[in-house]
Amino acid sequence: MIEIGINPVTFFGVRWYGIFVALAIATIVVWVAWQVKRAGKEARISYDTVFMAAIVGIPSGVVVSRLLHVIDLWDYYIQHPGEIVGGSGLSIYGAVLGAALGIWAYSKFSKVRFAHLADLIAPGLILAQAVGRVGCTINGCCYGKACSLPWSVVYTHPDSLAPHGIAIHPTQPYEIIYLALMFVAALLLKNRLKQDGSLFLIYLGLYSVWRLGIDFIRDGTPFLRNLGIGGSCFILDLHQAQIIAIIVLIIVTILLILRKWRVRTEEEKETI
């Protein structure tokens, strides 16, 4: 097993988690700006558009991310309402979907095409998530269930959020590896997909498959039971992220099928 004894709190009194979240946000902005610079005169968006999208997308992502986190742990926050507003707990799905919603709303009042911008963001978003998971690894949050595998990890620092002295699945490094593979796949696909928005949809689908699976070995409380919905069945034992993953997968699958059908219809019309 591997011991992790890093102090999750820096000498500035700020958790490494917060620092890596800030680095993750910067990664997305820098990635998109770099893509615009590489495109040169062929770029379909400007630097101003990138930064305006960031100004809108970042706060909307944080707000929705925090909201889903609070809902997920409603039993705790209903007893500690003063802690509802804060940045100590965030939901990655809330961050992605919240930022996407904010940027989509911004696109309706600007000349930017949301689907094109979403495709530009997708690889940078994958990198950003990997950066954020490094912070989770140090912080000890998002930890896995107990196991006896040779690569299991044991957190030893008292300020870690993971249980101390217990061998657990290194779910954060698992995700970093998966995200690295997703990033390579995104680079290979980004110039092959014909319709704007397809890369972003594929990203959502691949990440949803991951969250649906990995949360079976991540610690957490069943989301529906936490909301007071009783009963005994498979769906009631799923985490919030797994339920969102199922919904996202259904929507993404339908949209990709419709896009494929539309492309074939247009090709058939051209051959007539």
C-alpha cells in the first residue's frame, strides 16, 4: 500500500484543493485562448469572447457546483445553514453543467456559436479535471472504499478528509489516468467530427460512463435515501453523480443518434 502523509493545508492556511481548483480554472481559459491563437485568422471566436465566456461560465459553474453539493449533503446543511455558502465542497458535475449553462446563456446574447465553443473547451476541460483531481488526492476528499489491493492508499495526516490509517481505493488517481486517456481520445477526434458540439457530447458521455462506474467503489451516501426517499432497490443506492450520469448519458445518446441521422439524411439528399 501507499502512504499519503502530505499536509492538505498550505503554510498560507489555504488547502491545496483550493489552489488546484484555481489552477484547473486557469487551465481551461489558457487552453481555449491557445486554441484561438493557433487558429490565427481562421479562428471563429476572439480573445474577448473567450474571456467573456470565462467571466460568465466560472461563477455559474461555482454556484451550481456548490448547489448540488449542498443538496447531496442536505441532512448536514439543514442543521448547519451558515455553512451553505462556501467553497469547501464542490460537485464536478455541477461545475461542468453550471458553466455550460452560463456560457450557453451568454452565447444567446452574442455572436458566438455555443456548440463550437463547447468543442474548443472540451479537451481543456478534461485537463482541468485532471488538475483538480490532484488537489483531491492531496486533500483526501472523493476517496474510495476500503480495499486490500497492492496499490491501495492510506492517509496518515490528521487534516486529511479521508479516513486515517485505512487502506482505500485511490479513486482520484484512477480518474486522473482515465482523464488522460480521454484527453488523447479528444485530440484524435476533434478534427474528425463533422458537426459542432459532437466532441463536447462525447466528452459528457465518456465522463458519465466513468462516474457511473467509479462511484460504486467511492465512499458516499445514497442520494435518494439522503433526501428521505425510502424503499429498497438498486436505484435508491446510487450516488447523486451516478443519477446525473444516467440522465446525461440518455440525453447525450439521443442527441448523438439524431446528429448521425441528420448527417446521413443530408448525404442522401446530396446523392439524389
